[in-house]
Amino acid sequence: MIVPVYGQRKKDETVTPAFTEGVVYSLPSTGIRVKVKAVKETFIPGPYAVFADQLLGIKNVKNRPSVNWAIEEVDINVFSEPDPEQVYKAMGHSASLVNLSPDGCIAGINSSSANIKKVEVVTHNVGQKNNSGDNSLFQYFTDSPIYMAGDSTNNYRPVKLPDEQKISKAAQRIIESRRLQYEIAAGLVDEFHPDGEAYKVSLKELKRIENDYLSLFVGKSNYEKQTFGFDYVPKSGGKSEAIFRVSEENGIVSATDLSGKPVMIDFEIDNELVQKFNGLAKSDNPSAGESGVYYRVPGRATVKLINDMNVIATARLTIAQFGVVAPLPEELLFGEYSIDYNTETGSIQSVIKK
């Protein structure tokens, strides 16, 4: 009586259990990473600005300080991350064959050489400064003294030089520097320079003196370069949105900062390609998708960054979520095939029969 019961129990233990649960995974989506290099111009008006027209004939000189931001360079790149709108559960025998990447995206089926991407963390150093130009205010020129020597009428005490005289002397220095540059260049000086290098040095020094005095009338600008970074993940429809803004006071700011004008990101999706994918991705198999294993055929689009109606950057990109999602054929999920995914887009990279 004991032997049949023992044999029956032994037989039950060798039965392969049925799979009632699965493995959750995600298809990847494509994000757009934008790096912006901008130049901040800080203008300081000259202390003699009101006399520029009268003494030098320079009109429309700015007499108020100002700050201006200009975008110098834009770099567009891509990254991938799990798509919350494309999360699935592999069921049955196929669940034991799924390969996943560290961020939970599907990397392959029954594959020992799946392309497992390394998750990299990118830190955006917003406002990374790179100064160029002179940060100092207007220089003090020793040949334009603030005081002059007194005489016997005031017991030889120093007398402050009138502002009108200082301004007139500064304008005179500009004119003299220009005249000397002309005479040297035209060969009108009494003694020629011994070599070409001395000739260049003389002209360069005269030009520096001219610019120093000229800044007292026309003002001077300081330029400061800064680097900004922004990540953006477009929706499947490719809606045009603000990716960042340009503020007159704060420069390049986030899209949520309403103090600046928006820089829009716009997409021109290749709809003809998507339509052809849609037509061929449909399966006539009634059991398609029962295993819960899907792949993606990515789309293509032209990406544009638009600032105040002007296109400042364009790029032709492969964007996963602009494509089509399709079920993997059930015939490939019984362990006879090795399937590698592209972990950046979710597309099938290779199918190999073992």
C-alpha cells in the first residue's frame, strides 16, 4: 500500500511548473540634450559721453548702462531612458529568457551577448563662467592729472583741474594719437623705425592709447561667456514647446522661468516612414502579443530650435517614441532564437537561430 503512494508523489515532483507570473520591463524613449553657450555683454557708459558729439563728432553715443545676452553656440545630442508609456510584462516561458539593462529596459531575448548599455549620469553646470574682456572700470591716465601746480596767488597750493579742461585734453589725446598713426603709416615722420617690428609696436601702442581715451566718451563693454544645459523628452506626437528661455537680466533660464522669452523646440516627423511601419507592423496572428514581449521601430524627425522666429539650430535625429511599437513574433520565443535589442531605441538589432 505504501509503494504506489510513494511512486505517485515522486512523479508529481518531476512535473515542470506552469509560469503564472512574468518580468516587467520598459521600452526606451529618446531624450534631447541641449548645450547652450551664451555671451553676456555688460556695457558701461563713458563719463564723458555727453561731449562725444561736441568734441569728436561721434553721434548717438549710449549714456546708460545695459546688459545684453546673445546665444553663441548650440549643441544638440540625444540620450535614452525608460518610457513610462511603454511598460510591459513578459509572461510564460519567454519571461525566463528576457535580458534587461540596468535601468529596466529590455536588452535582449535568450541572448548572452545583449548590448547592455551603461547608465551615465550627466550633470549640467548651469552658469559656468568664462570671462573675456576687461572687468575694470575706466583707467586713470597719469598724463591727465586731477590737480595742477599752484602759483604765488594761492601760496603754491595744488589746484584741482577743471572738468572741462580734462575732457578737452582727453579729446586732444585721441586726435593726436590718430595723427601720429597716420604720419607713421604714411612715412611722414622725420626718423624711420629701424626695423619692421618697432614700426608695429609703435602703431599698436598708439592704438591702445587712442582706445583708452576713446572709452571715456563711447563707453566700454565687458564680455562673459557662460554654458547652460537642458534635457527634454518629447511626447510621441512631437508637440512644440519651450525648452528654455532668454532673460535680459538673468540670461539663459529654464522653461518655467517666465522672466525670459521662450526658445521653442519644434519637430518635423517623417510621417511617410511611420505610415509604412504601421502598415507592416500589424500581425495577422491572433495570439500576437500574448507573451507580452514587444519591440520598437523608431521614427525620424528634423529637430529645430527657434528663438524669436529665427532658427538657431537644427538636427536630424532618430527618436524612438515617434515610431511604432509591435509584438515580437511568438515563434521566436521558445528558446531557439537569440534576439538582441538596441537599448537606445528599443528596435531589434539581430535575430540569430541557435
